[in-house]
Amino acid sequence: MSSAHVTPGTVPGPKLAAHFASLEVQKHAARLGMWLFLATEILLFAGLFACYASYRFLFPEAWAASSRSLDLTMGTINTVVLITSSFTAAMAVHYAKEGKNKMVGHMFVLTLLMAIGFLVIKFFEYKHKFHIGTLPGRYYFYEGIQLPGAPLYFTVYFASTALHALHVVIGMTVLAFSTVRAYRVGDFNANNYTAVELGSMYWHLVDLVWIFLFPMLYLV
Amino acid sequence: MAIANESHQEEHNMQEHHGAGRYVVIWVVLLVLTLVTVFTGRMHLPDFGLLLALVIASVKGTLVALYFMHLSEHRGANRLVFGVSIVFVVLLIGFTLMDFGTRFRLANPPGSQYSDLQAVDIGANPAEGRTGGHQQQIKQQHETHE
């Protein structure tokens, strides 16, 4: 393909792979692929949601009591932090379309800082649980709630929040690559922002999962 | 060429540049809905508390998908993929619950709401049977540590 070189006056875009009819089709394929991947992620978490639903159905009292033992303030702060980080990730796409690479970097740095904040708060929540003994299965030793099914609640709690935290870490890695590229190379523009857009979509998925986990675990 | 048309339409929608105001509005709405769900959650509504929390979460999730993830500007295939994944989530959880809801009573785990048995009835250690945790042994270890 000899069309790779940039003619002066046009906005440089990504390379067009030979098997796509046009750049439009190529971008469409990238988005569709991302949606397919996100669908598998949604179904991954759906397995844990099904566990939650089953055991909640069987042990409603243990579920209510255990849910009240969580720190609602920390959970709420974490929700606000994650929603705000999702907002800055969306703003990064906005600036990428305008070709303002510095702002893309700044927005992603803010997102990453909030992601670290989220994990730090989560760490303190975990630490408290290890201290008082609200742990999964046979490691449970909390005196405050002695109901059948309580250790199961914390199995679901730790499994789902740990899987979510793993996704936070993966999302941070993905966004870090775009951040470095925005600062160092600075080649995002109206024609070329797929990396920012798809990375940001992944981050929104992390937010989306937490939007459901938060009321399920902390509120009801 | 339906696919090419769809790509063209999507590209056109994505290129159309909206102000940042739209994201700010969605962000504020998401924060307000978070406060609403915390407030209604703390009231511990007896029957429809879970339903209300899930409705609020679904509204928030829809806003994130439509505007932050740009699903409102995408066409055909992308929407189909997302929609089908949600349908499968509903099927998975729905059929699991239908199973539990219609079980022969003795098929439910001992100690659960729908069982006449306790864990000790099927031979569990009385100390462990109440919760399933090893509270006695671990508690002793815990105390010797302190």
C-alpha cells in the first residue's frame, strides 16, 4: 500500500488495512469487536450475579445482616470516585476528537489517579474485613453475625469485588498506554482516536459493573 | 452494501462533534441517582427496595452505555451485540431463580430459608454448622495472637 504517506493539508489518520473497504468500515469493525469483547465481560460478571441471586434467595436474613455490616460511606465514596473517573475518560475521547492531545493525557491522568483512589479505599475495606473476620467460607470468624449463609455472602462479596478490582487494574494499564501516547507522540485527532475510544469504553464497562455491584452488595 | 452504509452512518454520527456539556449533564445525573439510591437504600424498604435499587442501577447503566460509550450514536450490529448480551444475563439469572423457586423442599441446602433442616442435621460439626465458618478454632488462634 503506497497510500501510507501523508499528503500535506490533510488530517493524518490511521493506516488502512488491506482487507477493509474503507477507513469507516475499519473503525466500525474495531468498535464491533470491542462490543463483542465487552459482551463476554458482561456475561463473565453475570455468572457472579447469578450466584448472588441464588444465595440471596436461599439466605435472605444472612444477606440483609451481612450487607449492613459493610461500610456504606466508603462504598458511596468509591461509587462517586468511579463515576467521576468515567466522566473524565469520556472527556478524553471528546478532546481526542478535537486533537487536543495534552488534554487527553491530563484527563487520563485524572482517571488513573481516581482509579488508584478507588483501589486504596477498597484495600482499607478488605483490611477491615480480614481484621473482624467477615471472610469467605471456612475462614469466617465474625461473632456479630451468626447466621447460616453469612460466609457465603462474603464469598460472593470477595469474588465479585476482587474480579472487579482486577478489571480496574487492567483498565488502568490500557489507559496508561493511551496516556503515554497522547503526551509523547500526540497523534490523536478527529481521524485517529480509536485507541482512546476503545480504552475509554473498557473503563466505562468497569464503571457499569460497579454501578450494579454497589447497590447489590451495600444497599439491599 | 448494508454494512458499508452502517459504517458510514456510524462514522457520520461519531464525527458530529457534541459539546462537552452533554458529558457534564450525564455525570451530574449519575451522581444524583447515586445519592437517591443510597438514600432509598438506607430506608430499608421491605418489599420493593431491591427492585427500586435495580431500576435505578439500570437507568444509570443505560446512561453510561448510551452516552459515555456512545451507543446512542452506534447502529445495528453494535446495539444488537449489547442487547443480546443483556438478554442472556436476564435468561441466566431468571432461569436460575426459577429453578430455586420451584424446587422440592428437601433439595434446598440445609439452613436456608426453604429447608426444614439445619446443617447439623446432616452431620456438620455443631461449632461450624451454624454459619459454615470455623469460628471456634480460628477465634482461639486469633486470641492467642493478641
